[in-house]
Amino acid sequence: MGGYEVQEFDENDVFNGDISRFQMIIFPGGDPREYSFALGTTGMKRLRNYVNYGGGYFGIGGGAAIADLDSGLWQSIGIFDGDAIWPIDQIAQYPEYVLTKIDMSDSEHEISRGGRERFETLYRWGPDFFQYQPENFSIIYYYNITQRPAMISFTYGSGRVVLVGCQIEIEENDDRDGGDFASDLDDPDSEWELIDRSIQFCLADWF
């Protein structure tokens, strides 16, 4: 995976910067409540408008959880017409983390086409997804234990969105992700090809 120019940003960039200069935004795992409090109404609205006018959004874990409609407990971006429900106690109760199996749902989707039908990946309190309207919505992978969506894609306005509830960015047996989190788990496979395809999907309209 590579060939992309990556720039880190924080809430100050969302408030005061020109985020339209980015072709897509990747929102990593974390606590969605902290994301919500840091971004507030203004930040959430700017992110929503960014996607609406053609920006890509790839949310993982907490970055996926804040993409849904306002939960009533904290503000969300509102680009996913549904509910991102977390944590999934049937997989692991907070604060535990485990490897869990996810299964392919749509073998013809451009993200999953030619990929593995099942793989193990890290679950760390991420969501599954309940959609209110099925239009423009694809389930790419689902959790084997719950049979609920684990990875989805859809369009919002002119933008493309990919949301995944599990931590596919963590390399449990390799330090190339820049950290040693979950190094106690034995997962010989990598999901970084899935990340690469997700990025390509979000950027498809730019090429």
C-alpha cells in the first residue's frame, strides 16, 4: 500500500483550515464521544459539507461511529442515514479487545472483489451499522458472530464513504503500523490491502 500523499490534521484544521484541499479524509479509531466534543456543531457541519461536495470519507472504529445521525447523547456528522451501534458486547465487552471473524457479503463490490471471503481482524469496541434507507448502501463484510454489517459503503451527496467497525489498520504481528498495540494477539494476515482498496474507492471520482 502506498503512493498517497498523507497529511495529518486536527480539529483546528477542521474549524479554520481549508479541508476542501484534501481529496479524502481518513478518520481513525478512537472514542467517538471525544471526537464529538472536540469537533462540536461547527466541525461536524464542515465535515458533512466536505463530503456532500465531493470529499471522500473513510471512517474506522470511532471514526465510523461518529458518521451516523445524531445519537441524542453526542453530536455526529450525519453522513450515514442510520445508526452506528457500539460496542458489540457479543464480540467483546469494553475494555476488552479480541480477534473476530468477518465474512464477505458482496463479492462484486469494487473493494472486496477478488479478496478473501473471510478473515480475522481486531475488534476494539467499534460499531455495526443499521441503515434507515437501503438506497446507495452496500454491505461489504459482516461480523460472523452477529451476522451484522461490519463494513459498508455508500454515497453522500457527491462524496463516497466507507465505514468499518473493526480495527483493520492495526497490524497485530508487525510494527509497520507504528505501534505495538494488540501485539499479544496472533493474527498472521494483513488487512492493509483492504484499506488500499477502500482508499481507491473513495478517490474513484477524482481519477
